[in-house]
Amino acid sequence: MKTLFRIAAVSVAVAAVILAGAAKAIVGGQLDGSLHPSVGFLLGIDAQGRPFYSCSGTLVAPRLFVTAAHCTGGLEGLVPSEVHIVFGPSVTLPSPSVYVTGHAYPNPRFHARLDAAPTLEQRSEDYGVVVLDRPASEVFPTVTTSPLAIAELSQQGLNKESFELVGYGVSWLGKLKYLTFDGYRRYAVADANGASLVDPSVLEVKANPNGPDATDGMAGGGDSGGPVLAGGGTLVGVISGIDPGGKTLAARVDAAAARQFISQF
């Protein structure tokens, strides 16, 4: 399972059997409740109709869900036959009974393998969408949409922002000793100056910088595709994975190429 430290998607086969405890995914995060109703849970379904991985993502229009490319078929070995999307403070695995189906479209410029850490260039392309078969609100009445950044933020603007990370991921407890999953949506906050650019289209975020564990605020497996939200709840990035130092790496959807791709849908 070392790939969990490289990419934040998580195998449901593993998540469904590990003992649920005081899970904190986003690591060190807080229970989200109804704070981010636009953030949903993505379940990848294989050709035999079985769930085999999960991710997070954000509804930006009634039928448009933005997530990571490696959650939508861009990752070799993790290509779904269909996807199920669930909205709410928590989900039940392995098979939620209420969901919205949709068609997944990875950014065609993203190509990566399950057994190798993506390069920064690959992470900058790690965004995709799911076009839902019906408006999410028809199934989940309390769902809302988050605004998508309509212009690229400057480095100066990024340095003035605080960010929120949101997701349904597996987390690590006790300095990465245990994998846990309890199905709850959680969030963590990065203070202003808690983000930096490591590539023109990759955002590096360290949330909960004063937490008791060096991993606090890090994205866990299953948080892939979850949002990095700027002030006011604007979507500026999707979680791609983590770096060796435990900081979350996100593909910037405020970048011109990402906005052009998403606008097609």
C-alpha cells in the first residue's frame, strides 16, 4: 500500500476491512458536518460492478463534479467502468445505496502509473470531471455548488489567502502507523502564507501547521480530487497527493489550461 503515500486515492477493498477508529481524514482535521455541502464522495466501479477505489471532489454546477484525473481514468490500473457520487457529511461502504451516476473524463494530458510517484508536471495536469446523469440536487436536496476560480491567482494573491482542504479520505494515526476509514467528511485549514507554488500549476499546502503530529493537515488516501478552497469557498485546486514532507500537493484549477478543459463541460 505504499502508493497511498504517493497518490491519495484509496482502495475500497482495503478501506472496507480496516478497523474504524478515531479517524481524522483530512489528517488532524475537523468533522465537516454541513459546512461544505458541495464536496462529495466518488466511488469507482469496476467491470464486474464492484467498488474498487474512492476519491473526493466538488460540485461546481448542477451536473458537473470536479476531481482528480487519477480518479477519473487517467491512472493506469485505476480506470472505472462507472462512477457513483454521494453527497453528505458521511458515507457508508462498501456500497452506498443512494448515489448519482455519471461519466468520468480525465484531463487527456495526464498519464501516470499506479506504482510510480507522479512528477510535478504530471501533478499539474491532475484534474478531471464527472458529468452527472442528472442534477445532484434531485437525489441530494441539500447539496450546493462551489464557485470555480475564473481567473488565475497571482503568487502575491496566493500568499494572502487562507485555504481549506476537504475530503473523505483514509487517514494515518500515530505518525502513519494505522490506516483508518470511518466515512466522514473532514476539513483542515491552512493559514495565510500556508501555501506556495512548487510549479506554476501546482499548489503546495500545509494545513494545521501547529498540530501535535507532523502529519496534521496532510491529505489521506481517498482525499484525492478533494478541493483546496480559497476565501469565500472558491475552488482553486484539487488534491493530487502528498510530498515527502507531508505537504498536500494540488493541481491548480485556476490555471488557464485547467479552466479551458473544465469549461468544455
